[in-house]
Amino acid sequence: MRSPSVLVAALSIALVASTSLAAGAPAGAAALPASSKATSTVPDGRAIPKGNVTTNGRTWKQTFRTGFDSAAPLGQFASKYKGIGLYDGYTDTSGRGKYAPSKVLSVKGGVLDFALHTEKGLPLVAAIMPDGYAPHKTGRVSIRYKTTNTAGYKFVGMLWPSSDDWNEGEIDWPEADLGSRPRPASAVPGTLSPSGMRFEPGKQMFAGSDTTAWHVATTEWDKGIVRFYWDGKLVASTTKAVPKTAFRVTLQAETAIGTAPIPPKAVGHVSIDWIAIWN
């Protein structure tokens, strides 16, 4: 689920119909969309970025960063990281999983771990809002992460309307089933219909590598353009699907979209080394 709202059914339909992942689809990183006015690279390092950065003629002011320096055993994440928002008790996007942060999230060795698994027949998942419900009207979000290659689960970093009105848009990056190559997508504001939202880029484009090793995914939501970077390289951009209202940052690890059974004994992991956010 993108957000605890009444849009769950429509969301599931739209994500399958408009932006479903195609296994083994060719990477699109070599062909940038004509709308792109971005440079081919942005600053990218293995250490957590600190301070303001300038890209594409824009200086971004850092507002949040965490490298998960405080250990948090299972069940203690909420008390150790009080500034981070959590979904708890809601059904996820596919309708098959339940957000249960106390049974999924832990921190060890400077890494946040999402341990996605099934208990008593119910898949347990988690979603966090790194800087709480902080509203952003433009923004730059960068995460360093990796996942296991596990059937039945997916991960998405997203910007979601602060109002919970899906018709205002949605920015998804990175998004992929665990172990697959991520693809970027941004919903065109004002296009909500019974079949869902219209997403850009119109042609699906994929990162050049999967998520089983450490990678840095960066989203830049600038005035008039949204850019998607993978390890500092521009994967895609759009000028047709740019939000105009306040959005919040959300990271969701949840059950995969579709009808394939979720293996009851599968345990999928999403590991996040650091998160940095700028306005």
C-alpha cells in the first residue's frame, strides 16, 4: 500500500496495468528520454553524503541524513529511531501483507534490515518515513541499499502526497521485486481514473544492474523535471509527471504485486546502509 488510505484497490490495479515489471526486460539506461536536460552523472560515494550538494545548476540543502549508527534489536526500532515514521497494522499495496515494523525492522552494524517473512500464514512487511511526515515540494533523496533475491517480495523508494490524494501524483524510485533490476516511474498529476494513474516515462527503463549488491539510488524532484539516478548515472527523467504539491518520503518493503504465491518459508531482506534527503 502506498499509504493507509482508501486507494488500495485502485492502486493495485494501476501498478499492475501501468507500471508492472517485466522480468528480463532490456535496460534502458543507454537511451535517455528527449525531455532530459540533466547531466549524465551526479555526485555519488559509498560514504553517507554530508552537507549541501550542487547538481544541474541547483544547490540542494541537506535536511536529513542517517547512517543507522545506533543498534536496534528486533522490536526496538521505534524506540531507538523516534523521528522515523512507520506504517503499522495496515494492509500493504497488494493486499496480501501486513505492515508489522516490530517484527520486521532491526539495526545492526550500521545497517537497517527489513526481514520480510510469513508468520501464521500472514506475510509481514514494513514501511518507514525517514524524516517523518516532513512535506517536500521539491527534493533530492538518496539511499544506499541492497536486497536478497527472494520471490514474493518487493521494495520501493517513493515520494507520496502529504494529503494522501493519489491524484496529486507519485514518484517511485527505486522499485523492483527483490533481486531484480529497478525501474523508475512517476505518475502524471490529475490523471487518476478507474484504471489507475498514467505513469512516465512511457517506455519502461531499467537500472543496469540488479539489487543483490550495494547500490546508490537517487531521485531528484526539481522544478519542472524529475530525474532518476543509479550509482550516479542518469537512468531516466520526465518533464511530464512532475508533482506540484507537498510530498513525503517513504521506503516500502512489501509483498510483490501479482497473483504468484508468496513462498511461506521465504525470508527476504532489504538492507539500507544510509539515507540522505535534501530540499
